Amino acid sequence: MDTVDQLVRRVSLRDLRIFLTVVERGNLARAASSLSISRPVVSKSIANLESALGVRLLDRSPQGIAPTSFGLAVIRRGIAAFDELRQGVREIRHLADPGSGELRIGASEYMAAGLVPAVIDRLSRQFPALQFHVELNAAIEQLRARKVEFVVMRLLSPQLDPELQAEILFHERVYVAAASTNKYAGLRKVALVELMSEPWILAPPEIVDGSPIVEAFRRLGHDLPPATVLGLSLPLRNGLLATGRFLTIVPGSVMRFGAERMLLKALPVEVPDWHLPVAILTLRNRSLSPLANLFIEELRAATTALAPAPRAKRPGQRRAGR
């Protein structure tokens, strides 16, 4: 029987790349077009890979192709292998020219409204040639697919997928905020109960049990006022706040780092802190590029004053949220 090392020597990186592209594109013709090669070349490459490994990797039918259980194993390991190779190339480029390169990261809507752009601004001033790609949609899925190196977001549950790990940065403080033209903006003291009948803009994570605004109203013996607008779109929220009529909840990191610090005013209302942390999520056992490590160091430095969590109590497993 061939040893593992003998089998590995038979596997061509080119054949592996073609196989992954076939699975990604769904058939041989689309894969061939994507790779700018002929369909017979794709077929031969798949056959070579199956011959080298001694198993069938694809099930073929009139409806298309699908990976076998062997194919799924090759996909998982193949994606990781190419990801490590890309990380190695990035590291070489960084060593050759520390001030250039690109970094792909994921972020929640709120983190992309304040903290993440603040760090990008700081690093881009030091290294003008750096490029940053920020994914807001399905950031966790992008991380699992190794299309981003890490994700910055608030965690909403003590459970995290085993393939992920979290480093807690801080616990978010939240504020009741309004435009500077709002009737409450100039007052030195405002009771939360006075705001019961005002039009509120809230996001889904802010109306669940345990959220700071829900707890604040319950301490007064009241339910949370119904939201006039419910949604997470920051442009929509800021557009409505500009009318001077609406109230909303703004995370402290956004008020500290984001454009909101110039557009909004925090009202003098006591609201509890979020008991759930903001964290950096990474894949376990995945090497980070030098640029990713540099960005993470800047994140740590920027958040030292934002209600940091005790490092000794850092949980190892949490589920991602907003």
C-alpha cells in the first residue's frame, strides 16, 4: 500500500486547484471558462487527481456534479492548504515591503461604523500603500470560507462554533442619543420615563431580553416603548435622526470613533452596559498574516479605554452577533 507521503507526491497543486474550481462552479464547462482552459483539460485533471488518490471525488449525473464524501474531505483540506499558501505569499511580500499589501477583514455593522474605520485610518496614515477589504455581509461565513482573516463583532451568546475562537476586546457601553436639534439634547438631566412616548429607532439586538435598553426600562417598571422604526441600517437611522425627532441607542465605540460623534448628542440618561463583549473572531489553527496581526494590535490599543473585560475570564467559546 502506498504511504501517505507517496500519495501526496502524486497530487498536483494545479489538479487540486482545478478540482476546487469545478466544485465551486458546479460543472466542468463553467470551471474551464473560469480558468481559461479547455474542458478536456479539466476532465483530465480531475481524472489525474482521482487516480493519484485512488478514490472517486465527484458523482456525475445529468443534473450536474456533486462531491463524494472523499471529495468533501479534499475540499476541506484543499481550501486550507491554498489559504496557508496565500498567507505564506503575503508574509513574504510583507517582509519584502512592510508598508504594502492587502488585508481582508469582516465586521458587524456597528463595528464598521466606528472602531474598524478608526484603525484603518490610523494604519493607512502610517502605510499609505496598504489596501483594506471589509466584509459586512455574512462575515462569519466569510471567515469559515477563509475569505477574511478575522471578524470584529459583538457576541450575543456564550456558545461559539468549535472551529472559531474569540479574543474579547471590551464590553460596550451604550447611550441614548439624538440629533443636536432634538428637544432633549440641551437638557442637563433627562429621566428615561420621559422618553416613553418619543419615536424610537431600534435594532433587533436591542429589543431582546437582557439588552441594556430593555433592562433600563424594566428597572423603572415599564416595558420597552414600541419602536417607530426597527432595523439595523445605519444610513436609515442617521437620516431619520437628522430630522431632530427620533431617539436611538448608539454603542459607545461608535460615539467615540464614528462620524456620529459629530452628528449626535448623547442624552444624560443612565443605561446599563452591554454584558456581552465585543471580540475578534478567528479560525482555530489558522495562521494570520503579518498585516492581520498588525491590525489586531491596533484594535487592542484603540480599545484599552473602552470598558475592557478581565483577561483572566476570557471565554473560549461564544456565538457571534452584531
